Amino acid sequence: MSQRPIEMIFAGPKRHWVGNGFHVSNYFPRGARLFERFSPFILLDYNMPYDFAPATSPRGIGAHPHRGFETVTFAFEGAVEHHDNQGNHGIIYPGDVQWMTAGSGILHKEYHEKKFSSQGGTFHMIQLWVNLPAKDKMTTPGYQALEASDMGLFELPEDSGKVHVVAGNFKDVKGPANTFSPINIYRVEMKEGAELTLDEPATFNTGLLVIEGDFEINGQTVKEHDFVLFENVPGEISLRALSEKTQCMVFSGEDLKEPIAAGGPFVMNTREELQQANEDFHMGKFGSLDF
Ligand code: MN
């Protein structure tokens, strides 16, 4: 089978702070204008490994609203704590994923977990925003706590690597996440020299973020923290690990092909819906900020 061509490879832009706890590089949409191009994925903030000193009160971001999409948080090092006004509370550790459906409206707080915060250490995570189809934007808010042991597991021959399936399928191994549109998300770990082939539908927008080490992807060298976007052309994606220890995230999903109207913490389809979201929030319709 032919190879699926690489459309572009890019590094993340200069990092910025989200609250005082998340030091992130915004790979898209800001970094490479992948807003509509990478639907249903609309934002990727990558907190590369960053060393935090011990703190007396946990760093993070206080109560804020979302509507119209899902926030998906992946922890690699450190621990992230979440509270929302629907009564959900969770802590994620390395390998865990927190999948929050904002739907019609939610208020949440995102912080470093207390013990991690008091001890300090390396913090390493991703927040991905997944758009909701127009028909589901006002769905009831939801929360999925996905632990590392819940993920689908595909093992490479001779203990040379693992594919942890978060959402969708990889070679008949299913991931635990419930999604509103067809999505495949995998966390891949490979040892030096290991090889893996991905076969994503050409109708899916497919990209890959290198978390650790270097890879050869379809014959091209891709460095740690690079993002690779593939053309929507049928073909295989061939990965080969070039470093002793490697890790990458694969994001692949069917294009929603709907207009996007985004402003701050809301992602809707029209300017009117965006204005309505702002009004509803300021009218207190999302609930009290005190929870
Ligand atoms: Mn948030």
C-alpha cells in the first residue's frame, strides 16, 4: 500500500501561561492555523515538561465556563485535578485522561493536584479541544474519567512497544472514550528500532504529536515535540523509533464539515450562538461561580 503523504511538520510556538499552572505551547489553531483544517480537533495546548517548585497553594486556573465542545486532558508527568459545577471531581496521573463534555454549559477549575503541588516536580500534559457536531452542542454536560488501565492495549512484537487506545479503534482494539463523532486517539510508546504502521481512513483528519524522542515517519526524521499533519489521501503511515525511548500521540477524526464560530471559552457554529453563550454566562445561566 502507498504511504499517506505528510502535509506539514511544525514545532510549537513560544509558550504562554494559562492561569499560573499551565505553561503551554498552542500548536493550533494559533500556531499553524489548523482551525478548520484539523476538525474535529480545534485546539491543542501542549505543556512540555516543565519543573515547578513546591507551592503552598496549588497552581492552576479558577472557575471558568465552556460551551459547545469537549476538553480532553492527557497527563504524562505530574497530576492534574479538576472540579466542575456538575459535581464532578477527578485527579489524573500519568497515562490517565480526563474527557469533559462542556455541551450546553459547564463551569470548571483546573489545578495541579495538592500533593504534587506541595512537593513540586516535572509537569507534562496536553489539553485538546474536540468540537461537538452542531446537533450535540447543547447536549447535557458530561465527564469521563479514563484511567491508564482502562485504555485499549495493543502490544508490538517482542515487547518493542505499546499502543494505548484512548478513543476509537486500533486493529480491533477499542478505546474506552465515548465520542460524538468518529475519532481515533492513541498514545504510542516504542523502543528504539521498533516499527508500527497506522492505517487511518483518508476522510479522517490525522496528525501526530511527538511527546518523547525522535521518529522516522514515512521516511522523514521528526524531532521531539514536532507535530506532523497528513494529507487526506489514502495510504499507510509508517513509524520507526529513532531514540531509546519514544512516545507520541495520534489524533485522527472525521471532519465535521460545519462552520465554526469561536470566542474565548465557547465554540459554536454561528456568531449569534456565540453571543447567546456570552449572554447566558453573564446572566448566570451556567450556574454560580462559587462551587
Ligand atoms: Mn477549561
